[in-house]
Amino acid sequence: MFYSDDDKEKLIKQFLPKIKHYALRYYHIVQSVLELDDLISAGIKGLLEALNKYDPSLNVPLHSFIDYRIRGAIIDEIRCLDVFSKEFRKKIQDLKNAYTALKQSGKDPTDEELANSLNITNTELQKVYQSITASDVISLDDFVMSKEGDKLNLLEVISDKKDIFEEINFRELKEKLSAALEKLPKIEKLVLSLYYYEELNMKEIAEILGVSLSRVSQIHGKALLKLRHFFEK
């Protein structure tokens, strides 16, 4: 489908609020290495690519396809810069291993126990929680988008067009996820709900809770650590 320069300009203006929304969603996670304008530019590029690649025969609404490409382009921009170094990933893996080992006692390990196990300070532990937020948000957001352009929800019922066995598996996943979420402290459930379902960015959540931006990131990372352990187990 051909779009004139005027059509493209109108669509950019129409989707600019959405582009800024996604850019801010990730900017508060990677602001130490990326500028907000870089993410906005990537989102605009994703929109233009969507117009060039859109195929009406796929029966996917143009709006959904553009939304998918915008978010995907911003995530790709983050990945291209190799934000997540080997050292970065090692700290996260060390924390996950420590959490798994201490969890064998049957109860959630405290921050003090985790810090002692890793031989780091509590301040350093909080920074690792923030690292988990940065890495897992990108992975999870990939998971909740389909390549057909539909944005999926972790708790959304699967399409009737799916194979019945996939439907059963998804139902089991939904039940397990719900059970895992119920075990989280209220503050962690609230942060996950505001971020993934209300789609607020970290700064907005911090303002609602009356805490610092880094504190929201720490709470988010700690919740993801627990959920990941639950499913890996």
C-alpha cells in the first residue's frame, strides 16, 4: 500500500503520543546510556517501516501493526547499543542462583541474607534489582507482543483460532502466574499491575507511590526475580 508524504506526516502526528509513551516507558530504565530523543526517533522509524511492510491480507488492523512495530523498533534500539554487558548479566545470574539456593529453606530469603550470600552490600544488591528490571522488562515485553501485530497480555485468554492443546497450556500458565502473583507482597503486585496492565512508566508509578524512581525499579526487579524462580522451579 502506498502512502504519500502527507499521509506519513499525518500518521506520525497521530501516533506521536504513543511513540512518546513507549519511549518514556523504557527511558526511565536505560536513561544512563540512552537519550529520550534517540528512543523517540527509533519509534518514528518503526512507524515508517510499518507503513512499508503492512500487508492488509494478513487481516491485522493497521493500528495494531503500527503499535507493534513502534515498540519493537525502540526495543531494537536498546539492544543494538549492547546495554547489557557480560558483567551486568553475571551479577543478575549470581543473584538468581543465590535466591534459588536460599529459597530451598522454604521461605523467601531476606535482602540481608542475599547480600551476605553474594558478599555485597545492601546498596549493591538494590542496584542488581534495578539491573533485573532493565533486562527482564525488555524480555517480557517481547513476550507479550505477537509478530502479527497484536499486543498480548500475560493473563489474556488465548484466541479461539489457536490449537486446543496450546489453549490448555496457556490456561495452565495463567493459573500458575495468578498463583505466583498472589504470593507476592502487596507493593510488588501493585508495581507489576501498574507497569504491565495500566502501562504506566516508572516515573509515573514513583509519583503515585510517593517513592523514588530507583525504589520503584528495585521493587519491580525483586518481584521479577521471585516470578522467574517460581516458573523455573
